[in-house]
Amino acid sequence: MKLLIVSGLSGSGKSVALHTLEDLDYYCIDNLPVGLLEPFAQQLQDNPPVGQDNAAVGIDARNQSEDLQRFPQILTALRERGIQCEILYLQADDETLLKRFSETRRKHPLSKGNLSLADAIRQERSLLEPIAGNAALHIDTTHTNVHQLRDLIQERVGAKTNGTLSLLFKSFGFKHGVPKDADFVFDLRCLPNPHWDARLRPLTGRDNDVVEYLSAQPLVDEMYEVIRGFLETWIPRFECENRSYLTVALGCTGGQHRSVYLAERLGRHFATRYPSVLVRHRELP
């Protein structure tokens, strides 16, 4: 029985995550008090739900702060009992969360008395740090809608083979911000830019004309070789530390040409070595 702990900031998509996990045949419980996590996990271990091999629990900031601070010790105790635990942590930037609460007119669970929404978000971030710091998988939903989040969870969690590493290559544009859920970030803005060719400007790094242009650039090939060599050296080290997920972010100015091309190329290479390799392009439809 695998236990997936789902946590994160209010408005970042925890409910969507749990509903998606239910569709993946996870036995799901939302808003479990941290103090009940150990007995719940023990119950799962002794009497697993019929026909379900995995379980997921939602834990949020509505716990006692003392219990949240004890979370790392609770997690260690669970693993010492032989319970396989992973943590999925969802987040978004403050501006996005403020907009979502404004649009839905929902009340933040920590908004009480004179505490503003912005202060409640900051307080929640601080309270959940003991969980975020132990998360195997971080997902930043700032630029992700409900359907994209559902697909991402299905791909990363649902397609992950037990005992293997899930590897995600994500392209992005620096002008839209650096992904907060990346384990490695590579800056490709020093490479030749197809944007300055009027013929290539409306295309993307997946189109043949852009691929041919970038493939012919020695600097692009050199960058690819360096990044590939770095990852081939260090990914096995992370596997030895029982890491379940790694996200490699590749950024250029707009996230349309260079980063897309290299994300696709690296994804193809590592797909021959790892069964769970994904390629996503944040700035493309």
C-alpha cells in the first residue's frame, strides 16, 4: 500500500488533485488531521481497502501549528514502519492566489478577524513549510488551469512505474517567470534565437524548420551535450537517495523556440533509459 500525502496552499488545486487521484483508483480522504496520520496509515497497512492498492490523504493548514511542526517526525516514523509515503505539494504565486479567491469569492480558511487575504496566504505558506520541505513532488499551478493540472497529475503520478524515477522536462519563457517547482533550471538565452528570423518567428521548437535551424547551430549542440552529460552524471545520484520525481526546466526568452527544442531532444534521449519521462511546454497551447 502506497500512501500519497497531498498538501499545499488553498486555491492551488488540492481538491482537483484528490479528485484526479480518485479517478486513478486511490482511496482518498480529505482534510485529515496530522495527529491521525499515523493511526490511519497503520490501519491501511493492517486492513487495506478492498481492491485498492494506493491511498491519498489531504492535509492543509487548518491543523494545529504544533502538529504541523511535528510532521517531519511523523513522516520518519511512518517510513520506519515500512509504510511507503510520498508527498505531493501544490503551490502558486501570491498574485495568482489572490486573483483566484477574488474570482470565486471564497473565503480563505485562515482569514479571521482583521487578517487580510494576503496575510492569510503568507501565514499559510509558513505553516505548511514542514510539509513542503519534505515533498517529493512539487507542482506550481500559477500557469496551470484545472484541466492541465488534472493531466499533469495523471501523467506524473498515474504513469509512474513503482520504484522508478519520474522525469519531467519543462520548457518555459523567462519573461513569464521561472517555474518554482523545478529541481534544475537551465538558461538557454545565450543560444542563437530563431525569433529574429521572420520566417521562423511564428513557429515553435517542435516545427521542422526550427528544428533544422537549431540543429545546425554548434552552440546549441554544445549546450545539449553539456546538459545531457550533467543529467546523466547526477540523476543516478538522486535515484540512490530514493528520489521519486525530478523536474528539469529549460528556459529561453519567450519559451517558444530554443527551450522547446532542447526539452524535446532531451526527453527523447532519456526516454530510452527511464520508463516515466514527460515533456511539457508551459508557454505553448
